[in-house]
Amino acid sequence: MTREAHSPASARPDPPSTPEPGPGGKPALLSQRTALILFIAVAIGVGVGVLTFFAEKPCPKAALARLLTTEACVVRPHKLID
């Protein structure tokens, strides 16, 4: 949404953009922002899972820690990268 220099700012923010079409003309599966947020969440989740495994050997506990951390880390970067 473009506006002229003398017009007032809109009270409503612009809607989130849709992914840009890829080289074949098809829309991208994920936007760059979504891919970045998921990458950050997975990287932190894997780190927590590895540290949990080294601290306490049961694999299910480490896997559960990794999954819960990944899920929690999706929300925070979503608010941070705005």
C-alpha cells in the first residue's frame, strides 16, 4: 500500500505478504520469514535435546525436551522478527 507524502498514515497495518512466486511461476511453499523462524526454533530445539541427553541419558526425555522447546521457540521469534 503506497500513500502520498501529505496523506495521513493508515490506522490498520498492511496485511502479511504472501510468498513470492518461484522461478517456475508457482508460489513458494514458505516465505523467507517463516523459514527463518522455523530454522531458529529447530536449531534451539536440537541444542536443548542434545544437552538434555548428555545430562540425563533417557532418549524419550531428551526427545520430549527438544519437541517442547521447538514448539515454544516458534512463538518468540515470530514476535521478535516483526
